[in-house]
Amino acid sequence: NSIKVLFTSDDRQKTGLLLQQAFMKQKNKKFLIENNIDVDAAEKLLGEMSTYDDALADFIKEADSKYNLLQGYMKIDKLEKCYNIFRTIKTDTRYLGFIELNSIFSNLEKAIKENDIDYVKNNIKTSLKVFKKYIEISKEYLGK
């Protein structure tokens, strides 16, 4: 005797949608990895990719304004006022697996704390370029 399992068209649609979503998650994860984002570390901290996506969306909401603020402080030579922004970016990037960006902003935060404004002045332009790169990667990943 054989057992026949009949799937309704609704079941096939749901299964197809789930497979498509699983494929897209893997594709998106691969995109992040290809852009030097430590997705595994982020998943350990945040749990699952949907939580990661939410955290990344929150990061993007504020990233452009932080970028513009940093540029403004750089132009008026008031980089000592950047400590809180450096600290926030450092913390956010740790959870998002942005290892390179986290290291950069950790060093900037430390320099401000130690009153090493020369270090900040010498590294801010490069830091902003890397920050902008990660903003663009994040936007592309989220489809924004």
C-alpha cells in the first residue's frame, strides 16, 4: 500500500514562498559576507537575521545625519565634540558585524578620550569614507 499526500495549490504556494524567502536570506547573507561584514558574530549577538535587519534599519535611519554632523564638525574644526557620535557608531557597528568600522570608531573614541585631537584630525577623512561605504552597503542590502 502506498500513501498519497495531496498538496493543495495553497500549500504549494506557501512552500514556494518559504523556499523563496530562504533563498533570499542566504543570498543577502552572502552579500554581507562578501562586503566584509561578520554576519556570524552579529547573529550571535542579535539572534536571528530578522532582528539583524531591524537593527540595520535603525542604524540607517540615523547614519546619514551622523555622517553629516561629523562632516560639519570636521569643517569647523570642532572634532572634540564628536565623542558621543564616535561612541554610538562604535556600539552600533559592533552589533552589526562591521568589524573594520568598529575598529576605526573605537580608535577615534579613544583618541578623543585621551585628548589626541591630532589623531582624530589625521584620520577623520578616511574614517568618513569607510563610514559612507558601510552606509551604502547597508542601504543596498535593505533595498533602500
